[in-house]
Amino acid sequence: MFNVTRLTGIKSKHPEVVEFIKDCLIFLQERGAPVNLITARAIIVASVLHMKSAIFEQKFKDGSMFRASDSFVQKFLHGSLSWSIRKATQATQKLPKDWEDQCEQSFFCKVYIIKEHDISAKLHANSDQT
């Protein structure tokens, strides 16, 4: 289970590590890179290993050791950057009942436009995209 004192303890005892992690995450986010839980965890673990590897060897009062669990990473992102992890939207899994008719109609529409406007085959790109 996640212990909030571990997060505040790490932030107060090692502010330079926290600032470095935040800078790395913000750098990625500002350049349009998707920052998900896996990416954030990798940045946190690599930064801690590089700057203060003793954090991973430190034992807490209950005998447990630091781990960058999902809950720790989520709390770190929320507490340090006011970020929250969002799931990407996905296209629907269900096909409409008349999907075959719609595909056929789309095909003939494309054929008509290509023929009427004499569009070169070199320009037929992404015709299979949804």
C-alpha cells in the first residue's frame, strides 16, 4: 500500500532529484511526447539510480523498501506537477449493421472522384485508413 510520508520524505530529503525528474518530464511533455505511467516510472527510476541510488536501499519503519509502484508514480505526478494519467480514446469495436454497404459506397465514391478528376495513382495515399 502507498504511504504518503514516503513521497513527502523523498521530496523533502532529495529536492534536487525531484526537480531533475520534473524537468525531464516537462521537457518530454513540452515536445509532444506522450508521458504515460511507464515513461514516468522509467524517468523516476533512472534519475534516482543516477543521482541517489541509496534511496532504493533505504528501509522504512515497516521494513519495506522504496519502489516506484503505479500508485507512487501517480501520486508523484499529481503532487509534484498536478498531472493525472489519462487513457487514450479508442475507436469503437462494434461495426454498424450496414458496414458492407458503407464500404461499397465509399469505394465507388473514391473510384468516381479518381476517374472524374484524373488523379494519378501516385497520389492514392492512406485509402485504407478509417
